[in-house]
Amino acid sequence: MKLMRTAVAVLLLALSACAQKNDSPDAVARRFYDFYLSQQMNNGLPTIEQCRQMTPLLSRAMQDAIGKARREQDKFAMEHPGEKPPFVDGDLFTSLFEGATSYQIGKVDTDNSHADVLVVLKYADPKGHDVEWTDRLVLVQENDHWVVEDLEYGGNWDFANHGTLRQSLLSDSTEPAPPAPAPAGKT
């Protein structure tokens, strides 16, 4: 089953790399969340293989933030054997620790080389306590391609991820996290 998910993800990303230049922000957002769901990426940082497969969908800044978080994780594991390093538990790509089981693309605001995509996410709890919320995917154009620059968490419950994905990834570093990009049309 895992091999099948990996094969589907590779196929999706290979097809996306061919079509990405002219794709709209919502199409890139769909590919991002399709990959996320196919890989069940709700256990901390993506694997090195998942990062490689996601590269066409991520901005250089997001790739760098994930790389920096991985280095911090590795450094912590070396310096504190037996202790749990950062970024190993929970979903980093949505507001909910357990992650999402489905998504729907909402409103898309585009302003030249910047786009905000509202994404309605849902976690279908096996016990029937479903959760629904809206996160904001921030896309920018790099080399004439729309790519994911950041993700703003929109969950409003006590233990939700807050802020942005890049802020979370850079939170353990010695450098301050950059501010979240302004919503499209609000600069």
C-alpha cells in the first residue's frame, strides 16, 4: 500500500512539473494537498524523499525552512540522545495535530506574483467528532511558476497550530522567523 501511495505521488508530481508553468494558484494548491493526503503527512517533518517529491511545489524559502528545521532536529537528536527531538509529532501542514482527511479549495485572491488560497480542511474522526477549519495557503511566483511560500494556520481551538508554517519551522533556530506575507492586495 505504501509503495502504491509513493507511486501515485511520484506520478502526480511528475505530471505537475510538466504543467506547472501555466497553472493557476488553485491548481498548485490542489496538487499540494493531493500530495499531502496521498502521503498522509501528519507525523512531523516530511521525509527526505517526500521533500524531494515536493520540491516543484515549494518556494526556495519554504525548502530552506524545512531544511533548517531538519538540521535542528538532527542536531538535537545528536546532542540529546534518548530525548524526543522537535518536529517529530503531529501535523505541520494543517492547524490540527491529527491532520486533515479531506480538503476543498475556497476563495483565491491573486495579485500579480502573490496569491492567497483559502483551503477548507476536514478531519473525519473515527469516533464521529469531525473537525473543520480554514487555513490560508500563500503562493508566490518563482521563475514563472506558482509555488507554496507559506501556510497560515486558521484553526481557532486551544491546541491548534498558530501563526504560519515557516514561523513554526524556524521557531527553534537562533534567527527570528520572517513575518507572514501580507494577504494579496493588502500591501
